[in-house]
Amino acid sequence: MWIRRSFSQLDSNENAISRIRCGRIVMREGRLERIEQHWLRSPVSVAQVWWQAKFAALEGDVCCLDYHVPRGMSAFVTLDYVRSGDATRYATAIGAFQVLDEIARLRKSYAIVAHVSNSRITDRHLKRAGWERHLLDWPGRHFIRRMQPAVSVSQ
């Protein structure tokens, strides 16, 4: 995916980061390495996940989150893809999710939504992290993390 811009600090670039519609958060060794702004969102396929796990695995303590803001639904952030290295620590992964929460806060988003297909990510773990099941009648495991619970989404 072609990178448009990259930011290494969240606090000094809040305005520009809040306008990113397609991006990637890269955490390494528990610290924010960069937030990338991409031109287009990167759709993920099962074949791509298999290929990257088998032949292009990340090395070390690294966690990458791909996200986008859907067109016509600017009040939501969609978590598209999570990649982690072979030695990713819990602190690095949680730090990446905290940066995503901060981006959603800067955007004044109602919620972050995700379709979780990895069975190693348990419902219990997601619940502890503030996520709840969503779209129960749809196939798959859909989760939502409400950023502004007092706001009705139907408005």
C-alpha cells in the first residue's frame, strides 16, 4: 500500500492525524513507531492472511493495525486488519489499540467496529478491553467499541 504521509508523534500532529481516512498504526517494542496515511484502504482476503503468516511473517515485538473510515459513515472507524510479530508483547498490542482509541477520540467517532476472524482472540479478551458483540444475526464475530456511549447511533 502506498504511503501518503507518516507521523511519528500523536500529540504534535493531532489535526492532521484526525483527518486520516485510511491508515496504519505501527507499534514496536511498546512504543509508537509511526502512523501512516494511505491513499486507499487495503482490503484483506483469507489468501493474503495465509500468505503473510506463512511467508511474510513480521519479526520481533511489533504490532500493526490497519483502519479506515467508511465513506458516508464518518462517525465510525473500522479496524480492518491486525498483524503482529513472532515476539509481540501484550503491552505493544494494547498500546496499538490505545493509539486507535485516541485517533477515534480525535475524530469524535461514535465507535470502532471490527470483524474478528482469529479464534486466538477470544470474546473474553475483547470484553476485558472494552469491546462488545455486535450484529449478532450476521455471520462471523462482529465487535464494537463505543467511544461515546451516551450518543444514540440512530440520530
